[in-house]
Amino acid sequence: MSLQRIRTTVIALAVGAGALVLAPPASAQVQAPPVPTVTKVTMNPASPVVLFGDSVKVTFTITTKDADKAGMVITPPGVSTQPVVAAKPAGKDTFTLEHAVGTVGKWNYTVTASKGDKAGEPVKGTFDVKKALETKIVRFDANPDRITKGDRVRLSGQLRASDQGYGGQEVAIAFRSRGSDDFRKVTTTKTSRNGWFSAAVRPWRSGEWRAEFGGNAEAKASVSDGDGVSVRYRARTSAITGFDATPEPVTKGDRLRFKGALTAEGEHGLRGERVAIQFRPITSRQWQNVTGDRTSRHGRFYASATAEQSGWWRAVYDGDRRIKGSVSGPDFVRVTEPVTKADTRVIGFNAYPEPAERGRYLKFRALLQVDDDGTWEGYEGKVDLYFKAKRSDEYRLVTSVTTDDDGRAYAKARAWTSGHWRFVYAGDDETNGDTSRSDYVRVRR
């Protein structure tokens, strides 16, 4: 045999020997299938399951690994065997099962996961079922039973569960007014460790009060008996402020003007109430009604009367069962004998332009004349410009100007809101006063 053939044979044997050494055994090429397992079991509701009726439905969620089926055996207390109930697939590696439970006590369950014919080790567990606590609210009381509006009432009672004080629970205080069918919640409070509770309220009208417990995850709801509270209204105090009689002194036969405001406790102004204007001469101790007015929505009142003699004037409000009456302070007015004066007139009053732009100037003109033995002539004197805003009851002074020798009056003022304008001549030692007509000007924004 040649050297070349010997070398080739040796190499072939070496390669064959290496192949035999590297080839894995036949048993190592086949892997055993994984064993199905149950990794977690949860319940909704969780243990302990509380019965508020005959039964409650519990949802079991089973989490598995390497399984395509799951089943449970759920055993009530006192029962030894039950059939297997198949769970429904609910997602990857998840199964659910619903089961109604209604027997109080400790329940057992066994959960098994499987795939094909192969089942994993069963997982066992227990859960408790108990009845919901029966509750009641006892010794509920509203004290006092009769109050004046604005006073407080203390509401108290005890919440009990299974004949024991039930602490740390929220209790609602509800009210039903007299003549109504519905209670509505007013406030809430919490029970103490022994189940007692209390709350203070200010009832606004007569009616019935009660306490309500809404229940929780372990206890049933309950409602107390009702307790009535009668509310009577307190007569509020009133006051007449800013009362004034003008002018002072006044000439006999001239008109006196009265103004003031009626207020009541808790209100800026009392509307729609009758206020009497009374007078007491300096020669008498008796007050007599002369005139009066009903208050505006802001409580203001205005009146006038003819001045006959010197004396005191005052405003009187009689009140009613809701509001106590009141009297203003007296205002003394001296009445003088009339002096013959010439009559005057303010004519041709005009406010322009109309309508006016807000913030722009309005111009005013008029003519003041005096009666000189039957002939009207221009008169030099001071005239006052007054304005009364829309929906207002009172004119206010804006400015004063003096007419020229011919009696012509000119003025200007900024326009801010719509309303009435007029000139007033108060008169002097030789002439009587007069008031122009009013001119309404609308102001645009």
C-alpha cells in the first residue's frame, strides 16, 4: 500500500470518529410539554362576601400559565362534594366564572388548569360569606321643638348595628317643610365610637327633621323617625333715617317737602310700606297726621304739605307682625308771614344734542323772566341745573349759573346716563322761584 493511500484512510477514520462523538443522543432531541399551572385567583366582591339579600353573585378571575382550560369546584359550608364548573376564557391566560353564593359560613374552592389531556396541580382556597349588618337609628331628637327664626336646633341620635353602637359612619340630616312630601339633605355628621351623633342647624321654616344612614359595604341603610320643629318669625326692627323737612324757614302758604328712608334689620331699604308725616304745632302737645307716602324699592319716601304755622314735623312707620314700627327724629320748621314778591318763570328750557354720546357735553339753555306789572321781562338771577337719572326718584344738583341781563341762562354738563334735566330758580328777596319743564335726553354708549 502506498504512503498516499495510508494517509487518506487515516483521515477518513478520524472524520468518522469525530462525527460519532458530536452527534447528540436521540432522547435529547424531544422536550417534555410544560405543565399547566394556576398563578392567581381573585374574587369580586372580595372575601368576606356580604349578603344584603338571599344571595350575591361572585366573579372569580383565574390567571394561568400554559393552559387552555380552567375549572373550579366551589363547595358551600357543610357540603362535601360539588361538580366541576368550567370557566370561560377572558383573554390571554385568563378565565372567569360567576357563581351565586347564599349560605353564611366558610366556603372552599379548588381551581385546576389544563391543556389537552394534561392537568396541573390544583390550587385550593377559602372565602367567607356573612350577612349584612342590620342598622337602626334610635333616640333621634330635635331640640328645642319651638324656636324663633334664626335660632339653632340641635339634632342628635344613635346609629346602631346588630344592637351595638356603630362608630365612624356618615349620617345625613334631612328636612321636609310643612306641606311638602319630600325630604332633602341639609347637612352631614359622623358617628362617635359608640354610634352617637349630633348636628346644629338654623331652621328657616316649620317642618320635620330626620337622620338617614345610607349603608355601606357591610351594613344596610336605615332612617330614623321624624321629629317636628315649629318656627316662628322674629319681628325685625326698623328705622327711619335721613328725615328732613325743607325749606326752613318757609313762608306761610308755601309747600314744605319731606324726604327720608325706611330701613329694616338685614335690609338696605324696605319697599312698599306706608310712612305717615305728622305735625305738632308749638302751641300743642298732640301730633296729627298730615300726609304720607309709600316707600320706593329702595325704601325712600317723599311727600309735601302746605306750611301753615311753626312747629315740629316727623315721619312715623306703624310696622306689622313682621317688622316693628319706628319714628324719625323731629325737625322744627319756622313759618314766616308771606312777603309780596314778583312772580317769575323759567321758559324755553332745552337740553341738546339729543340723543347724546356718553361722556360728551350736553348744552342747556332757558330764559328767566319776572312779572313787572303784567309785563314779562328778562331777569338776572342764579338758576340751578338738576338731573334725575332714569328709574331714579330724586333730582340732584349738577351746577349753577347766573343769567345775563336779558335773563338768558346757558350751562353745560357731561352726559353719562339717560334721564331728565331741568332748571330751577329758587327766587330771592324780591321774586318767587320757578322750575322749568323737564327735558329727557337719551344717552348712547
